[in-house]
Amino acid sequence: MQTVVVDHPIVRTRLSVMRDETSSNAEFRAALRELSTLLVYEATRELPVTELPVTTPVGPTLGTTLANPPLLVPVLRAGLGMAEAAFNLLPESQMGFVGLARNEESHLPEAYMSSLPDTLAGRPVLVLDPMLATGGSLVHCCGLLASRGAADITVICALVAPEGLATVERSGLASRLFTASIDEGLNANAYIVPGLGDAGDRQFGPR
Ligand code: URA
């Protein structure tokens, strides 16, 4: 798996707003949206394109269109905050949804919904999930996608823990992962340290 830490001053400023415990829900959502734009921009750098003729007011030239726009898959609920940014950059894409919740005692993922095309063979997929902690949820999600034929999965996370990164790597299901930071590790409750807390609660308020 190719792992890319997108190191850019603007990325670091948005991540700092998200980490700051005094940021409001609205400030957190705005920072995640902007960070997602930057991460998706980097993650789509190598997407195949097709040339197409375009006529400007001055004359003909060659333009570019995406040859095979990726399916966007935000992992509910925290990935919802990345969906709009990705869709804005890739308006020709389609969006699927996977709903996974972490059991707070076992820390194991539980799928409560999936809404995906029947077949994903030949389609690149962008999975949007802000936090890669133990990796259990993400591997579960990638497994659902792979069972429908997806073989080109790019994962986009705001933050990752080394433990989760190793789990996703071992699964062999993702081709590449883009993130703003590889943090120190996990605490006893499987939260990323220093992390930013619960990315769902920080966006939408506590359950
Ligand atoms: N999910 C979160 O939202 N935060 C963490 O630190 C770990 C998992």
C-alpha cells in the first residue's frame, strides 16, 4: 500500500483547528471540509484522463475529462463531513454509503447499512473516513467493497494511528492511503493520541 502524508502549511492549519478542543462544531466541520478538499486533490493526482476537443471563443484546443471517475464512499457517520468536499471536486462521480459504528466495549465495527452499486469491478473507489484508529472499521468497509469487485481502493483519512495503518496494510485491500498526519498511537479506549477526540461528536455533537 502506498501511504502519503500530505505535508502542506494549509493542511497543518486545518488539522490544528480540528485538534483544538475549543473549536466549535461549525469550526471543526469547516476545517474538515477544507482539509478533505486538499487530501482528495492530492489523492486524485494520478487519475486517468481522456482528451476531448474543446472550442474556446478563439479557436479549437484539446481539453481533459476524467476517464473513469471514482465511486466516493463516506463511512458514516464521521465520513459525512468529507463527502461534500469530495463531491465538489469530483461532480462526475457517484456516491455510495457504508454505515459502521464502533462498539465502545469491544471496539469492533458493526455495519448498520450499506448502499453501494452491485458491482465495482473496474471502478476506482475513494473511501472517506476521518479517523483510522484500530483499522477494524476501515478493513471491514474495504472488505465490503472488495466483495463487490473493487480492486483499486484509495483511503482518505484526516488522521491515522500507526496501529490502524499496519492493520490496513496487512489486509491488502487498499492500494493507497492519504492522510494529514500519522499520530503517536492509541490510548486504552482506542482513541488516537493526540488525535482530536471523537470526529463524529466534534462535527455533529455528542450522541
Ligand atoms: N474515532 C474517532 O472519532 N476518534 C478517535 O480517536 C478514534 C476513532
